[in-house]
Amino acid sequence: MSAMMTSTLQHLARRVNIEYDASGDISWTDPSDATNVVVYNLGDIAWVCPHCSAALVWIMVPGVGFFYSGLLRRKNALSMIYLSMMTIAVVSFQWFFWGFSLAFSETATNGFIGNLKYFALRGVLDQPSIGSTRIPSIVFCVYQLMFACITPMLALGAIAERGRLWPTLFFVFVWSTLVYDPIACWTWNSNGWSFILGGLDFAGGSPVHISSGTAALAISVYLGKRTGWGSARLAYKPHNTSYVVLGTVFLWFGWFGFNGGSALSANLRAANACIITNLAASVGGLVWMFWDWRLERKWSAVGFCSGAIAGLVAITPASGFVGVSTSVLFGFMAGTCCNFATQLKFILGYDDTLDIFASHAVGGIVGNLLTGLFFYDGATEIPGGWLDHHYIQLAYQLADSVAAVSYSFVMTTIILWIMHFIPTLRLRSSEEAEILGIDDAEMGEYAYDYVGLEQEIGHTLEINGGVEAQAGGREGDHIHHHHSAEKTVDDDSR
């Protein structure tokens, strides 16, 4: 080790309660009890830290943006990619400000939410994390930030094609504080009520998928149906299947860090989580694709990608708790249940544009309940799941799922209706903006240099002082407009 590096490490060690030995290993000494020494494993830090698992989860957030963008019409394609980046920015500040403290401070004695002990990440650096004593708190904080970022983005697909962007950013901050942080606390904080009860959630069945999927349902109910819902006008196919595949690639790739990194250690549990994550996604994709084939006799890339995501969702809460062969069942059940759950929006009459409730909430519930059936783990004191005659475990999993669904739906609805009565924060866009496209109306930018225009039959709009609105290319058509009693807005109907 160079003299400059040694000097730098010694200087850092004097500022915090750590020491470096000749090999670079780190030991932390509790300042209140000099006999309490914790040794941090550098391999675990490397696996969980930003250049590995945390970075893998980060790439999932724009992956969601591309996945959602590809499923929409061209005139709304950019807004989802934009929101994926804005969500990272907003949640990163929220997590620094108070999110990490609310979710993971040891002071969560009420079992529901922590206090502001770590406000502005004060004191979050070298001390052992609440998740594992093998990594320092700052590493755990960065890793958990990525989960906090992706969760609201999953829910935001529900605003697609009819939601305003500025209120959405405000919603992300408030929702992360009032919905995500409490559920993460009661699920993963060692003082959380579900954690103490015995609920098992390895990587985010309830905090991430059930909470976001149910929030998407609440948003869909609040916003109402898109203009033309139920008619041929909205019976469109995804405008860019390549984006759907690209988003799936980012998500599948990142999920190795999502599930494997949740072991918080570079060990066999992490390796097992990675192999069953990949297998569940593969089986889920194939099963969904086969279910779709029976209807149209077509091999759907979108169907395969949807099933792969469903398989990934379902295996998430169980990825550190079940064996490889069991993951095949998780993939099959997710591909089947989530596929059929996409019909709920027609039965119940809500407009869930991207089937987020069907994929994430239903998939998360399937994963939680199957965890209670098939759990086995020689490293904990829990005597197994239903198959090992530990029947109460299924009840714990059910209680956790019901609590997450109920709390997320009710709290999300309350947030939306409070925003509704503040005009600048009202989430629903105008009909004019919906017809024109959110990209043009809210951003003045487009996913492509030129967006093909087709007439939106049945809609007229007076805008820009009676001059026909121009949408699409960066430079409008050079045409002379003549005033008339009614102007028709051209639009990309796909």
C-alpha cells in the first residue's frame, strides 16, 4: 500500500471510530464501550456497495421507465422515462432528508415508523447497520435508497397518458414519506411489528411490490378512465416493443442485485437468491407467453416480458428462503395468476393503463403466501413453513400482505384527495392535454425527433387562440391557418 494511501486511511480513521490493518480490513470500535469491536467484511461491503448491488438496483429505475414507455402511445413515451429519472432525484433527497431515519432508525419502538434520529443522515457513516453488523450503516443506507427509488416509480405507471408531471413529483415525496417508509419499517426494521411477529420478506414483496401495485390501483381509481376508454381508440398495441424488451433487460439484470444483494453479504444465500431469481423469471415469462398464445396463436414478446417481471416480483420475498426447485412453482404461479389478474380492470371497471396492480400487487401477494408455504432455512430460528407443519407462518404472511394492501390503498387515496383540493397539485391533466399528449402538453419535448400524426376521431379543441395545435416534430408544418368555428387536433392515436 502506498504511503499516500496509508496516510489517507489513517486520517479517515481518526475522524471516525475505525482502524485499518495491514491488509486494509476495517474494524469499528463503539465509542461508548471500547470493548465492543465489530469487524466489517470488505467482500460484503463490495457486494452491497454502490459499485455492485446498489448500482444494479439503480439501473432498474430507468428500466421501469423504458418498460412503461414502450407500452404507451408515442405521444406519451417520453414522460415515463422522464419520471424515472425525476423519481431518483426526488427520493434521493427525501431519503437523505428523513426517509432513511423514518424507515431504519433503531428508535422505531412503536413497530410502525422511526423518528428523526438520522435526520439529514446525521450519524450515518461508520457504525454497524441495523440490517447487518458485517457492513457499516452508510453502505446499508445507499443500498436501501435504491429500493426507495424504484417503489414509487412502479406506481407512477398508473398516471400514464393522463397525469400532470409537477404534482407527480410532489406526490412522490409525500408518498415515500407516508407510505413506503412505514411499510419498509414494519417489514425490515428489527423493531417493526411484522418483523417481530415473524413475517418473512427477503427483498420487498410488501414494501416494494404490494405497496406500489396497490398505490397504482388507488391512483387509477382516483384519476378515472382515459378519454375513449373501452373504445377502439384505446385498443392500441405498444408503440415500441423494443423499449419493452430493453426495460425488461434492465430490470432482469438489476434484479440480481435486488434479490442477491438483500443477503447483505457475499455468501451462499446471495448465490441462491440469484439463481432462483433467474429461474423464476424464465418460467414466469414462458408461462405468460403460453397463456397468451392460447388466445391469439402468436408468440408475444410483450407477453414474455410481462411474465418475466411477474416471476421476478413473486420470487422477491422468498428469494433468500426457498430452494431452487421451488422457484419453478413461483414462476408458474406468478405467470398464471398475474396474467389472469389483468382482466380485473375490465370486471371492476378501473383503467389501470399498464396493469401494475395485476403484475406487482397480485405478484407480491402470490410470493408472500408461497413463502409461507415453502419456507425453509437452517440459519434462522423459524421452524419452516406450512410444509414443515409450521402453519402459523402462512397467517403471518397473510397478515403482512393484507396490512400492506390496506394501508397503501387508503393512505394513497387520502394523499391524492388532499392534493385534489389544492389546484396547483391536482394530478389529473386536462382533456386537452390528454388528447395532445403529455409529452407535448407538459414537456414540449418528444421521445423521437418526429412523431407521426393521425387524426383523433371525435375530438375537437380550441387552443392557442384558435390556431390548430401542432404536435410532433421540433418544427411545425409551415402552413397557413384559417379561422373556423371548430378546429380538429391531429394526434398520434397509437
